[in-house]
Amino acid sequence: MQYMLLIYVDENREAAMSEEEFGRLFAEYEKFDEAVREKGIVLSTAALQPTSTATTVQVRDGKTITMDGPYAEAKEHLGGYYMLECADLDEALEWAAKIPDAAHGTIEVRPKMVFG
């Protein structure tokens, strides 16, 4: 089963990190990346640019409306994701707990919907 592990982080916390702290976090992510790749379960992964680069799109009454920034006001924002192939939810949750930002942010785990 495929699971999307969505990584929500507080951008202000990351912006306040020293170069050394950010380097340690990056190294932790490199270890996690290596582990899921060695296991052969990573299907896709990406880190996202800050929410200041986001544009939100809506269509209302046939008119396209665009807005700068994220749609929702929240302390934590989507910072990246992993799409993993796991045996079951329990395995996906085990991997989610190993994502470095789980210690300070939130990891949302959702199964991919299968049609047909």
C-alpha cells in the first residue's frame, strides 16, 4: 500500500536555526533518505520552498482568482513529503516517526486512494 507522509513544519523555527543546527537537521534527513532508499520503499520525495513563494488558485463562478501565500493561516505549513510503499499503516507510522521533523513538527500519514 502506498502512503503519503506529509511533513508540516514551523517555518519561523527553521528560519531561526543556526547554520550548525540546520546542518545537523540536514544530516538527519540524509540518513533517513538513505534508510528508505536502502529499504526500497521510497516512491517519491520532495522538499518545498517556503510559503512566501506559494500562490493559491481558486475558481469561483468561472473566474480564476489567485492569491499570494498559503490558503490557510496556520503555525505549521507543508514543508515536504515522502511517498512510501509500506506493507500496512503500522509500517508507515514507524517510518513517519523516524522523519527528523517529527520531533518538532507534525507528520500526517495518509493512504493513497486506489480507484478500480
